[in-house]
Amino acid sequence: MSTQTKTIAIVSQKGGVGKTTHAIHLAAAAELQGEIALIIDADPQASACEWSSWRDGAPPEVIDSAPARIAAKVELASQQGASFITIDTPPHSDSTAAAAVEVSDLVLIPCRPSAFDLAAMRTSLRLVELFNREAWVLLTAGPPNAPRICEDARELVREIGGRVCPITLPERAIHRHASADGRTVCEVEPAGKAAQEVSQLYNWTCEQLNMSTSKNVEMLA
Amino acid sequence: MSRFANLSDRAEPPTIDEAKESKPELDGTPPSRVGRKAIAGYFSPEMSLAMHTCARRNGMSLQGLMAEAFDDVLRKYGESPVGR
């Protein structure tokens, strides 16, 4: 696999925490910055594939994958020029999450600031530890006007030895509207708060991966 | 243009027209069944109707719809899809 290709696995044993949303948005942000992005949809519900069909296949491209084929597909996609790959995984599937984690450079574990989600997050953290990968808990879908709730969750994650991504992505209705329309929040409302948060998350992800945040700028320079 | 479409697991399901193309052989075994095994089950009339309606709405044969469903369930349980 090309060392230039960066692969981000998005895993969580809980459903509805925003795995697909973030897989889509990170890849879309990368594409916008000049990367050749690919989303590997390993969730049998195929929500990312469906989203791609709603936008008539406009980039970022989405392909499906059985767990056993994830590694081979990352390798082939890399050979075919992919520079930024996100892998969306289903909840309750250790085998798929493990296959995604194994090939990743960075693992994001989306987690809502609730007791049930935090308990499920421990399982995901243990799984990532098995593969000795860089993992960060991404706090999502909290109330936008109650930072204290996220702060408490942050503390809890730290207490059990997890690392928390400094960017939080609160619940915003625009995510639902954009997805239903086959678009991203950056396409629907580029100057909106949700778009800013996605952009911050992308920049932070690039920092973790030692990537330039904008290939477009590099090309122009 | 798609750059990674060759990497997708998904094979296009056969359309109704494609399914109709298979004509019976002289010994009575349709070519579409040669070298194949039947998988059957007994379900409620509602399930039968729902499956037939879904296949019809999507321009597929019932066989094509079942093949897609089997692949989906294989993926769900961490197995590789067979796709045929």
C-alpha cells in the first residue's frame, strides 16, 4: 500500500452515533481539499452507498465491502490512486470493526455523551488496543448548547484511559437534511456551524496523520 | 467517471428480461438450474407477497432478490458474499 494513502476506520459498537455521517463528511472534506477520497461502506445497511446513489455518484466515491475484503480493497484502491480512505463499519460486528481497524492509520470512535454509549465505547477501545492502533473518541450528537455534558463525558473517557478528540460534533438538524438530500453540510451551508465543525475535524485528522490540510493550496504554490 | 467501481462487491442483479431469456433444455432442466441447488422455505402469505412485490417494483426476478438478500445476510454475519 502506498504510504501516501491514509485510512481512517470509524468504529463503534453502538448504532446511531454518526459513523456513516462522519465517514461521509471526512471523505467529502478531503475531496474538497484535493485528495482522491474513497468511502468503503462495510455496513450491510449500506447507508453510505445509498447516500452516494442519491447524489448520482458525485465524489467522494463509495464502494461496499465484505469484512474479509476490506484489506484487499484498501490496497487496490491505494494502487488506483486513492489518497484518503474512510471505512464505515456496522455496529455489533467485531469482525468487521477488527478488519477495518487492522488496515487503518487512525481510528475514530464516535460516541454520544450518554452512559450507554460510553459503556459501548469501552468495548471499541479494547478492540483497537488489540491491534495497537491510534484511536480517538469523537464526542457526537450532544446538545449544542450544553458544553458541560460533553466535558463530563470527556472526563469519563479519560478516566478509562481513552483519548478524546478535541473537536466535538453536536447534534445539528442540518446533518439530517443534508444526508437525506444526498449532500454534505458543507455543500448545503458552507458557512454554517456544522460545516465549520466538519472542517475543524478534517484539519485535526490531517494533523494526526501528518497530512497537509490542502493539496489544492500545495498545487497552486 | 467512477475510479473505484471495479472494487465494489455488488454485482448487478439480473433483470426480469434477463431471467426470461433462459429457455428450457430438451431434457426438461432449464439451463438456469443446471449445476445449481434449490434453497426453499415456508413463509407467511404476507412475506411471499412482499417479496414478489419488491422484486417486481425493482425490475428483478424473485431469484435475483433472494440472491441479494442472501449476500446481505452473509455480510451481516461476517461472511463473504457469494453473489450467484
